[in-house]
Amino acid sequence: AAAPRKAPPAAPPELAQSSPALRSEPTTTTGVFAGVVIALFDWVLEDARAQTLIESIRGNGGAVVYGGSPREAVLEAKPVVCVVPSHGPPALSGHTDVSFATTWWVEACIAEGALLSRRSFPHFEPGPGPLPLAAMAGSTVRITALGASGDSHRKRRRLEELVEVLGAKVAQQSMRWAEITHIVCAMPELMDRKQYDAACRKDIPVVTVQWLFDCFNLNVRQAEERYAIGGLLGKMESQGKSAEVVSQQTVDVAPASFAVDVLSGHDVFVSPSALGSDERLPQMAEELGAKVRTWRSAAELLSALEASGAASQEAASGGSSGSTAGPRHMVVLLESEEMPKEGDPLAAYIAKMSAERRSIFVVPAWLAETFQQR
């Protein structure tokens, strides 16, 4: 009988399973990711998050590369950045030139209308280890002392994201002292001394933002004592750079020195709904140094915006706190449901504004938070 024929040798597993990555082209030629190729690395493509992410990138001008085998197949497209689904070092060896980012970076770029540096905030990158941190569970963190500019409003949003990524909760405006475990001070020179003293009496640590950054970058909760702002406050006061320390007899009535001019140079426009939700808003704005106006209709607000040149101002809501020099800046308080609908003249005007200049539109809680920091 003839000898049985030998089967041909099997292909190496890495060749037998190899397949090219897929590529989805952008659905628009404009947007923050226009001309950019972004890869999805280590994603389960059936995951609804992956599908939503792909459409978000494509809808903002970017091309998306995903899938393929081995997973390094997406790198053949030479993406600008690889987006990973979770925090922790990606399992990729031999490719030191690959840049990684998280979905937080993608969402922030879209929200701000700019291709942000992945080093802007720690959680924009995968970081050294998995998150959240178990040691942060049960912590409730309040972010304070950020100033009043539009940039400060965006920074608050990013810092609050970082708090949640680490595994802690963000302290809401309505929370009582007993519910807060930490106060993170973004700018020590703007820290309300009364708030600081109250936190100290209640044994609540008041730390710099570096505490959050180091907890992320070292992947372990750091000792709060090393980040306490007490020493910084004392140094600034001795140099005359912070509010004058008042005696215990007058501490309840004397405001911090920055409070009277933190919104100096600003015109605050209060919407009807915002005024109805909190009638104290005009008084808050005036005590912070702003001039207050109310508007009764979208046409009235549009007229004021056009007169101020808000769409072309270099810094519509920024400006230096405490300075009355230069052009005045606008802040428009309105409830989210009051934003104009597509097709309205006001909506068309706002569409002409850059993402940075559109930051003049804030919710009433922004003013209340700024006022509470006084």
C-alpha cells in the first residue's frame, strides 16, 4: 500500500491569524481632527463605546483605524495617536515612538474645539497603572480658587474629571462641610481665607492641584500633608501678595481683598430664567466687581453681543482679575434650555464665535461658585 501523504506544515500562528486593520474615513472635511489619523488600540469593536468614539472622531474630521490582527496592525497607518479604552500602560513592546491618549482627551478636544496637548492634564494619557484607585473611594473633593475667566471654567471641568478618574467624588455646590473630605486649591493666591480657616477647623485637608496630579502619575494616593497650602498662604501674606489677615473679631464681616475685583472689567448679562432661579445673582456679580445687565429676549441679547463685538474679541471672557484697563469682557448667564435653537439669529451669531469665545456663556452655578470663593 502507498504510504500516506504528509500534510503540509501549518503556518505560524501569527501569520495564520493576521489581518489588516480597517479604516473609516471622516464624514466631514472640517473639525478639530481634520487631517488627523487616530487609531483605536486594544478595543473590543462590538463595544458601544468604541462605535460612539469612531463616529465622534469621524464627525470632527478625523480618520479612524481599528481592528486587524495582530493588534499592532493599526500602527501601519502611522496614526498621530492611539486611543486606549482604559488607564494603565498599553501592552505594546518595541514601539517607543507611539503616542497614546484616552477618551478623555478626545472628548476634551471636541468640547474645546482645539487639538489639545495630551500633557495638558494627566488623565489625557493612559498613565502608569489601572484606575480608579481603591484608596480614593469614599473621598469627596471640592475644587476651588480657580478665578473667573472662561479658561478657568474649562480647567474646573478637567480637574473634576480627574477627580472622578482617580475614584473620588466631586463635591457639589449644595454639599455640606460634613460631606467634603478634601479641598483642592487651583490657585493659592485666590484661596478664600475664611474658607481655608473653616476647613482647618474641621480637619479637612486643603491641598494644591499637584496632589491630584501626583496621585495619578504615581498611581497611588499621596499623603496630603506634603501638598498643604498653609505654608504657601503664609509666605504670600508675608510678602503682601494675598488678602490681609484680619483679626478674629472682624473675620465674619471682612471680605478677602480679591473678592471686590475678581470680575472687574466684566459685564454680566443675566437671563430671565437665571434671574428667576436665583434673584441674588445680580448682587453676587456686583459684589465681585462686575456691572450687571438683564436681558428679556434673544433679540435684546443679540443686540448687546453685536455692540460689544463679542464674536471678535481676543479674550471674550478672560482678562486679568482686578484690572479695569482695556476692553470690557462679557459673561452671559443662562440656563441650558435657554440656548438658542438652530436657525435663530442668535444661534447664527454664536456659531461665528470660536470655541474659546463661546465660553462667555455659563450656567448660573458658575457665578454662585465664584461668589462662594470670595
